[in-house]
Amino acid sequence: MAEATKTSGTLAPAVVCLGVFDGVHRGHRALIDQARMIAGDLGIDVAVMTFDPHPMAVLRPESAPKMLADIDERKDLLLAAGVDDVYVLNFTETTSRMTPRDFVERVVVNRLNAQAVVVGKNFWFGHEAAGDAQVLTNLGAEYGFEVYPVDIQGHQGEQWSSTNARRLIAAGEVAQAAAILDRYYRLNGLVMHGDERGRELGFPTANLQVAQNRAIPADGVYAGWVTAAGLGQLPAAISIGTNPQFDGQDHRIEAYVLDRADLDLYDQKLGIDFVARVRGQAVFSGSKELVAAMQRDVAQTRKLLTIA
């Protein structure tokens, strides 16, 4: 089994949270908050064990979910949520064959030195998902740590889950997804050279290249924010799609930074935060109608971002 790696500190007794933690949404932070309370009483740190890649990418690649955050983003989000250490277990076929007892003994006890474990009530682990929260509780009693299953389904019918956040993002409902994530959904990537049609039309765009396993909002136009080194956060109208107006074939994510035609962002790392959907993808009768639609998109983006 591959070694677990961590971001900081030394191996010490800890309250451990287990899970994939994709997106580090409000439900995940409820787990972390519970762990912090327990750790405060015990006078020890909080650690998270996460898996990379997602177990489904190894077990059934064709069914693997699109990810809400890559492993570096996950680490940063977890640390910002109040975790002291983040351990990453490289999930492989060998890892997947561990029985629940093997996982508890070799990882939770011997590697993580867990004094208590906090998991979601729907947590599954071990070969063929043979272990659940109750199995973990029974093994904890045997190995000397207490298990705290937490309901992370949210309040008043809200579903605080990575699955629900992915569903909303795929439907273009980025504002509703933000309510689960408690932040705007972000895509990071490098700015690549494009066709420069936007520049010809008066709306120069940055063409963002992102990992193929990332969750991408539905085709359309969005209001959001662009973040780049040295520039801070800038308002942007974002287009996602194949550009059917010009018979495009490639699926692209392009951001027009409002009122900025002077930016050279090629080969720079860019972050795009999606605030709200403006409209779906459309084809117009000509360039004049397209430019008029883009002007309306920019005006709506200003309104949604509440800027002058």
C-alpha cells in the first residue's frame, strides 16, 4: 500500500476525520467542527485522511464522478476549515483490497494514531465497501478509539453532499451549488491561446484549460470573478460551450474581464469563481446580433455582481 503523505507537522495523537472530502462543502465542515470540539476536550489536533484519486476512479473508472476540487485545492480548503493536518492516501487497487479491519489497524491506528474518529453516517470503507459507520464503531471499541458518526445532510431538506453539488453544477445552477459549498464554485487552470474571435468582437477572452476530471457548469454564460497573480479579483462574464455561432467543435471555458482589453493572461494560472448563470448557449442570426447579446450579458453580469 502506498504511503500516506501529509502537509505539515509530525505524527501525533489526533482526532481523525475520514472521507474523500471533495469540495469541502458545508457537510464536511460540520464533521470538522465536531472533530474540533472533541479535540479541544482531549487537548490534541484534528487530522483528515482523504483519498486521491477518488476510489471510483480506480474501482469503476467509467462511473467516476467529476471532481469539485483537485487534491491541492482540497488540502487548502481543509486547512482553511480548521484542520491541523491533512493526510493523503494514494488509493490503488491494493488499497481497495484491504478489509475494514486491515484499514483500521494499518491506517487509522498504526499510521494516524487516532484517538477518536469522526465520519459521516453514510461512510463506507474496506474491500467491496464491507465496512460502514457501525463496523467502524465496533472496531474502534476493540482498538481503543471512539467513533462519532455525524449527519451531514443539512437543514430543511438541503442536501449537503458532493453528489448534489455536482448535479447542480452540471445543470448550471451554480448559485445553488454555492449554497452547499458555502463558497462560489471555482475552476483553476492555465490560459491557453484561442481563436481570438472575442477580441475581434470587442470582448477579449481568456481561454482556460482545466483538468478533464473536473465538474464543469452547463453550457452557457455566467457572471463571476477571475483571480490572477498580481491582479487580484476582477469581474468577468464567462462563456462555456463549443461556440456554435462559429461551428466550433472544442468545448471551451472563456472569461471576459469586464472593461479590460489590456490584459495579457496567456500561460498564466487563472481562477474562475462562478456566481450565477446569465443564460444558456445560443446561436444568433449574425455578428451584430451576437455583439448585442454579449453587451446584454455584460450588463446582466454587472447587475448580478452588484458593480457599477
